[in-house]
Amino acid sequence: MTVTGKSGVNELPGGATIITAPGEEVTLTNIRTGESVTYVITGPTNRRVVRSRL
């Protein structure tokens, strides 16, 4: 898997993170056949750390 393009990370109060990717692509390659496919994966993603209650 190869990811190329531009991305940014914005840390927010409370432990949340927004990751922006206005120009990213991912290329996945089958190592047995050498065949690969490329996908455009633009857009925002968010992440929040949740502490275990155990």
C-alpha cells in the first residue's frame, strides 16, 4: 500500500483530531501478481481517543 498526496492534521480540544486529505490517493498492489489499483481517498477523517472503562 502506497499513499501519496497532501494531508494535514488538526488537533482539537478534548483529544479529538481531524485529518484532512484534499489530494490523496492510495495504490494497492497484489504482491503475487504485481497487479495494482489506485483509489482517490480525499476528504476529512476524524479520530477520538476513548479510554477503556475496565
